[in-house]
Amino acid sequence: MYKELCQAVEEWIDIYEKDTEPLPAATTGKNYSGKFVVRDGKELHKSLAIDALRRGKSLNSYCVNLLKEESPLYRIHKCKPRISEQNRNPTSSRK
């Protein structure tokens, strides 16, 4: 999967260069605040708030969970532990 993702990125860069479009700014090392404003409209806001209440969650945590579920990159990063995390406690699984 990682190989295919890298290939897609390379192809995307090639397309930008051929179209003489500037590449977007790099995000490596960028710090994020962990919050952003979404203008969702009154009806969607109401619907999300009702759904959150029905589930006993705050609107914020409900929306965060929805975003996590729909973010393929977030799922990839959460599903594949880093090698250093896998080897952190090698003796704990031995019996």
C-alpha cells in the first residue's frame, strides 16, 4: 500500500510540473493547533447536534469521530504501528 501511495504522489508531482503549477507548501514539521472552523449550515449543524445527543456525546467528540472514520490517511496511520512501537517491549509477549 505504501509503495502505491508513493507512486501516486510522484505521478501527482509530475502532473503539477507538466502543468507548470506550483506545488502546495510542505506540511512536514508544521505544527497544527488541533482545531479548525467548519461552516456547515444550520440544518446540518442541527442534525449533527441531535445525532450527538442521541449517542450521549458532545457535538465536538461526535464530529471528531465521524471525521476519523472517513479519513483514509488517519486510518492508515492508526492501523500500522511504527517499528519502534512494535519492538518497544519485546519480552512482554513471551511467556
